[in-house]
Amino acid sequence: MPTYIVLGMHRSGTSAVAGMLDRLGVRMGPKNARPDWIGRHWSNPMGHFENPDIVWLNGRILEYDGTGVHETLPWDRIPERARAMTTEIERVVHSTEGEVWGWKDPWSVFTVEAFLPRVHDPRFIFVVRNPDQVALSLFRRDGTGAEESKRVTARFAQELAAIGARHPEVPRLDLRFEDVTERPADTIDRLVAFAHLAPTDEQRHAALGLVVDEATMHAMGRSLARRELATYPKWLGWLVARDLRLGRRDPGALWRNASHELVGTFRAAV
């Protein structure tokens, strides 16, 4: 029962890698998931491919309010909070694990240590990207300043390196953003070899279709953003319902997230 854990900073290609794995035969979402679980969004129109149960749990561990990637998270308290949620981690893993499965959530870089003792046969896939490119992408999505983005990216990189050093026994595949976006067919071959998969030609084609050129990606994102703005009341209701489902019940946090999403959506739509 191998468990494939995709680890990397936000905006580094982890979604594409998770999507490729899912299309190639590794279940990255919940059991019996609805088709919309992949989470298409103007900031990631091909989908995030994140298991919402694990995203919810990571959000609780990090006390995350959903408003982008910033330095204000309780970094020092994360290990203690993760240990305090052992029961919830075991429940989510037990309800999600399967014969060939895995998950991706960038925040797992800081919580994966609490999951590892509770999963069978973990295997890492590290995905990295140039910090300057990450900073620019975070600015476009969240409005995060360049210097703050670089500091957060450095924190992710340090923790990613520490995970690898602490767990040399865990099989690991290293990928770069450029591998995924510029040589997707080669990336698929490496994933297939690493995970010992036997995909059909149709599955390979579906995985390859997750990578499109930058202009097409931006056009798709703009279309999704305009669609969200055109149905703003419905979209706002969906956003609040999602935050409540993820345990974000503080009115101030709900308002900040709604405002943050609205600003980002306007920026993407124009």
C-alpha cells in the first residue's frame, strides 16, 4: 500500500504533479470523490488536486485563515498542534488510504512528520522552483510582496531539505518546475517508473493534457475569474460555505478571506 506524498512550495508545480499521478492511476483525492474535487480556480485553472480532508486538517494544524501565503502563521507551534491532533490525523488517513494513493498540499511540508508514522510505505516526490519565480507568482495570486515571498519560500526550502535529511530511508523523486512544464512527457515517464505504474495510452494522454502553455493558462484563469464575478453572490456563498466546512468560523477571518479572494479575482479578470 504505497503512499505518494507530493511536497513543495505553493506555485511550484505540485498541482500538476499531483494531477499527473491521479491521471496515471494513483488516487490523490478522497474515496468516491465528486468530479469537482480537483478544485479548478482562476489561480490554477487545471485544478489543485488536493484532498479536501487533508487540506482541512492542515488548515487546523496551521491555524490558517485562507488568505494567501504569508509570514504570519504560527510556525513554532505547528509541531505541538500536530501532535495534539493525532486522533484526527489517524481518522483522515484511515478513511482515505487505499491500495495506491497519496496526497498533495503545500502546507504538508510543515505537517508531514505527524502523518508519516500513520501511513504505509511513504514515498516522497519533491517539487521545487526558482524562488524569484515563486515570489512573482505569489504576488500575482495573493499580492504577497517580493521580499516576504522570498522569506517564506526559503522557510519551505529549509524544511523540505530537513525532511529529506531526517528520512533518507523514504524513497524519493526530485522534480523541478521546469521538468513539469517544459518536459511533461519526460516527467510522466519518471513518475511511472518511480511509482511502478502501468498506465494506458489514454491515461498518459490525460496526464499530458494537464500541462498547457502559459498564455492558455492565463486565458483559462481569466475566464474562470470573470465567471466567478458574474455570479458573485453565489460565489460568495460558496466561499463562506467552504470556509465553514474547513473550520474557519471566525467572522473576521471569513471577511478577510472573502475580501482577499474578491481582490484576487478582480485582478485576474482584467
